[in-house]
Amino acid sequence: MSLILAIETSCDETAAAVVENGHRIRSNIVASQIELHRPYGGVFPEVASRQHVFDIVPVIARALSEAGVDWADLTALAVTAGPGLAGALLVGVNTAKAIAWSRSLPLVAVNHLEGHLYSNWLDEGDRLTTAALTRPTLPELDAAGQAFPLLVLIVSGGHTELVLMTGHGQYRRLGATLDDAAGEAFDKVARLLGLGYPGGPAIQQAATSGDPTAFDFPRALTTQPEHRFDFSFSGLKTAVLRQVREFGETALPVADLAASFQAAVVDVLIAKTADAAAEFGVGRVCVCGGVAANRALRAALADRLPGAVSIPPLFLCTDNAAMIAAAGHYRLHRPGPTGLDFDVEPDLALPVEA
Amino acid sequence: METYEWTCETESAEATRAIGARLGQLLRNGDVLALIGDLGAGKTVFTQGVAEGLGIRVPVTSPTFVLINCYRAADGRVLQHADCYRLTAASAEMWDIGLTDLMVDDQILIIEWADRILDLLPTARLEISLTYLDANRRRLVCRAHGAHYIELLRQIACTDTGHTVPELTDVACA
């Protein structure tokens, strides 16, 4: 049995988790979601390297105690080495190195995006009814030699990427956004429409009473062969802005604008994902990242993709350490522990097969 | 500190990008560029031009969520691309995550929504305010603070970017 403690501090969240055999979550702690013993009161910044310093030790202690494990039970440590903010990454990486050195544990450096890919490999142990899981699970398919090739759509505030997994640690980056990420477009259009933050749920709510065909917003890069699997949402944002300006002082048809915008995003995501799934003959598509919570996207994935679709629960779609542990589990097997002499890599790219 | 201002209007996203590209060719390590402008004003398009001018070949994507993106040009120059849009206490948060550590001699720093962190910026800098005029047209007001940036701006203002639009509309030395 492998038992991995993972640490994730690449951006806003301080997170630690213990995962068994690469898929069973024993604990999954995210600092912003629990009451920690805060060193001071007042308003907390959304992002701060110092906050990671304050939170990292209690978060790790909580991850171990909730999992019911001791240092001696651990097989290895995994930590996010990049991409992300240098100062934030340093807190996690140096903490992990210190623990690995003092406890003589192997340490695996993990790419944050690789972590997102592996969020699909996690189950929730005893806390989820089996009916909610797509059966067979990816680890089960993997054991039967049927997991790959696997297509993964990462769609969040910071990323929009299509990745083909041909094996563990073997990726092809098929395409990515050339400007704004899909989640960012939701947030910025929500602001243009005077809706709240975060923009994803606000747009979704406003769109329920709107007509998705009311405005013909652009579906970018759907006809250019060299950008067949790339995305662009900046022009869509500007198209909504133009439409809003055209209304001037007149009351905005917010519901129709929101529904039409959402339909444009979903159309592009689905069209490119379906195209890639067909091109590479994948049996299953995994979707991860915060935008995977969007109901219109989920409905379209179910209706318009021919094969099986896996979407992890929302708490695994946002930044967390369980996914880093899952990726670390497979990296520990191959290529093996990273050692202690690696550095943080703020601009780290997803490792691609040669 | 001496300030020099130059205003131009661009007729298309390509023209905005072209001015950025011209600037990118002229930038040297240690330069700090402050971009100011509302959603859709063209800040990211302008930055994509700067990166193009620097010889960066990978797509420059929005750093709104990840806050800072880092790019390496073929000649070794490093472009740090930061964005204060989503921060509520932008100065404190950007300071805490180390933005001021990037204002060093061996990197180029470009910041979107820089008006939110003016107190963090060096007094010598190039400020570019972008305004939405219509679907395609944007106004760029460039303010150079300090001799180095004034020279930089003079060179951009005197250069034909290949687009006929960006003409000199206002030159003021204060």
C-alpha cells in the first residue's frame, strides 16, 4: 500500500492531503475552507506568500490527523513545484524538503497541471455513494489496461487546455487558450453585465431565464486548422462588451446576454473536445477545473459527446493537494523520487512525451 | 521627475499590437511598464505585441487568475507579466507575493491594472493608458517618467509601425 502526503501552495490555496494507493482520499485539507488557529485577526488577503507560511504547518497537521496516520505510516511526500507564484511555491517546496530530509522520506516534485489531470483518478473513499461514481473508475480501467488513451479538458479561471494522456506521465498538449481562460471570461463578462462574483455561478443563474440564441456571439478558432484544438475567449469578451455598449442607457437584456455568452463558451469547448476525442479515438473524456461545475457544460458533455465522460466533484476541480498526491503516486512508481535538489519552477510546462 | 506624454489612436487590434511590438524591440532588462485601462481596452493585446517584439514565440495568455506569468525570449531576456485585476488589496497582496522582487535589472516587468498598485511602482516608468473608443479603435496615452523612458517613447513616437494610424497627436514636455 502506498500512502502519500501531498502539499500544494502554487497560488491562493494552502493545501495538504493524504491519499492511499493514488486514488483513495484519506484527508484533503484546504486552508480557506477550514477554521485554522489564525495568528492574527482582520481582513485576510486573497493571496499572500506569508499566509502560506502561517497556514502550512496546521494544514499538514490536520491532514495527518484526519487521515489517522503518523509520519511513520507515510510512503512518500509529493509537492507542487510549478507552475505558479515563486514565493508561494517556495513555501510548499521548502516545507516538503524539510520533512523529507528529517523523516528520510522520498519526495516527488509534481507539476500542478499534471495534478489537475489526476483529479479524475481520485475517489472519495467512504464518503461518496458508489452510484455517484462513473464505473468502472479510471484506476479500475487502468488495472485492466483500458484507461488510455484518455482525453482531458482542463477548464478553469487560469487554464483552458486539451491534453491527451497516452499513459502515466505521458501527455500530448493538443491545444490551449491563446488569450483568456474560459473561467476568466465568465468572471469578466459577469462584471460587464453587472452580475456578482464569482462570475461562473452568476452567469449560470442569469442564463436560466435567457435565450441562448438571442445574440450570435463568436465561436473563435473553430475554422482555422492550425488552431484546431486551441481556444480564444478574449474576442468573445470584447463582443459582449460591444453589445453592452450598443445598449447604452437602455436596460440590458442580462438574461439573454448571459445565456448567449454561456452558449458560445460551451459550444466551443464541446466542439473541440468532441473533435479531439474522435481524432484520437479515446473511449473516455475527463473534464476538470472550476468551470466543470457549470450545468450547461455538464448537460452538453452528456448530450453531445459520444463516449463516457468523467467529471470529478467540485472540491477536486478547484486547487487541492489530493490531486497532487494522486499524480505523485504514479510519479513515485515511474520515474521515481525527485531528490532534494530541485527548485521551484514558476513557468513549468506540462511534461510532454518526446 | 521629467515626464513626456504621447497620445495615439489605433484603428485595430493589430495596430495596438504593432505599437506593443515596436516597444518590445526597444525594451531592456529592468524596464517597468504600467498598463491602465478597463476590461476590453486592449491591455493583453498590447502585451502580446510587446512579447512579439521581444521575440517570445509562445502565446501570451492572461495572468488574471495566476497573477504573474513568466516568459523567456530567445535572447535570454525575461518578461514578467503581472495582473492586479482580481486582487482586493492589490498593493499589499502584490508586495507579499514578491512583485517588487521582479523590479530588478535582469528582467522586464509589465503590469496590467497597474493603477491599483501605483505606490509599489518605481517613479521612473512607462505608463500606458488604453481607452475603448469603438469596436476596433483604442486611444493610447503613454506617459514616460524619467530620462530612460522618455527616450524610449521618443523612439516609438518617431517610428512607423507599418500601420498608418498611430500618428502623433500630442507631445508635451513637463
